[in-house]
Amino acid sequence: MQPSGVATVEGGMTALHLTRVAFGCADLAALQRGFAARAVGSETFFTTRNRPRRADELIGGHLHFIIRHTLVARAEILRFDEAGEGRTNIVCAARLEPVTPTPRRAHQGWRYLVDADAPPLLDTNTGVGALPPELVRALSSLALI
């Protein structure tokens, strides 16, 4: 059995993930609103210029979002569709899951993230989710949470 927050793909292999900056989102609530607005049924998508070379390994993994240099949430990657004009849609489940806030540098486009470096789902039983992101980031950097 896999620990909470560790994704597996068919055959039991661990999944590969992507990170992406949540451009224009000041906080998790803004990301959740934007995410919900993009949803069509049980799916949502994000367009990228280039199809990831490791796209097959990413299916079943997660697209993690960065806000203010912190990984804050993820959505499961379902597939990749052609979007026309050489672009690709990263099709995700329309369910956004908060993760334990984890420091991460901002970047352009997307970057791969291996399971060992992926943050676990946010533990709602501890009350950490109610803390301001800046405080969570500081406590996390001190290894207190």
C-alpha cells in the first residue's frame, strides 16, 4: 500500500509529476476559483507550447501548482490532447487537492517532479491548512511541520 500522496500508475510504478506556476493567483483560494471556472464536467485543461517528452510517465501523476514560491495544490493528470497550432492540452481531473505547502522556485512553463520530492496531501486533522501560507512556509523551512 502506498503512503498518502504517493501516486502510482498501472503496473504499480510510481508516477512522475509536473510543476507549474499558478500565474495570476495570489493564494490558494484564487487558484481554486480559477480552477473551478475552467472545469468542464469532471475535467479541466491547461495549454502548453510543447508536449512533455515523458508524457506517458505523467499520466496518473499530478500537476502541482506554485504560488509565491510554494507548492500548494495538485490535480491528477488524465491525458494529453492536441490543442492545435503545435500546442498541447494537459487534461486534468477537475478536483484540486491542497498539498502540504512546500518551498519551490518559480519558473516558466512546467518542470518534472519525482515522487520523492512531491509534497503529500495536506493533513486537515492537524490544523496546518488554517495557517497563513507564509507561516506554514517558515515552519516548514525549520522542519517544525
